[in-house]
Amino acid sequence: MARAAARHILLKTKQEADTIKQQLANGGDFAKLAKKYSICPSGKKGGDLGEFGPGTMVKAFDNVVFKLPVLKIHGPIKTKFGYHLIQTIYRN
């Protein structure tokens, strides 16, 4: 079964997510931005979600982690939790 590790920054609005994504594009540190802005408890760990399999996360999140290119920052992806900026660290 496929496994992946990912990190994310969860924000309340698309506008906030777009702003943070721009900071990342300009060389911002993902972990520092996650600690400062993410509304997910994982923010304390720099957005690190660890390793998980398909079906663990909501479908929109899974689609990014298991289908889109690794190490790129994807998003904002809207879920019931808010807007995510997602980076898949690895997948097998």
C-alpha cells in the first residue's frame, strides 16, 4: 500500500493562503510560517503530518498528496477545515 509524508499550513481564508503561498515562493521558511500562521495543531511541528496512507486524510487532501508532484507546494486546497498549502515530502 502507498504511504506518504506531508506537511501543510492550514489557514481560514483563501486570501491568507495566497499571501503565505507568495511568501513561500519568495523563499519563506515553510516550518516557520506553519508555526506562525497554521490553525492546525500540526503547526507547532512546522506543519509536519508524518507518514500516512490513502484514506487517512479528507479526499481533496489525499488527491494532492498521492497524485501531484512531490516537494512542490500545492494549494490553496479547500476542505471543511479551511485552506491548505500542502507539500508532499515523499511517497512510495
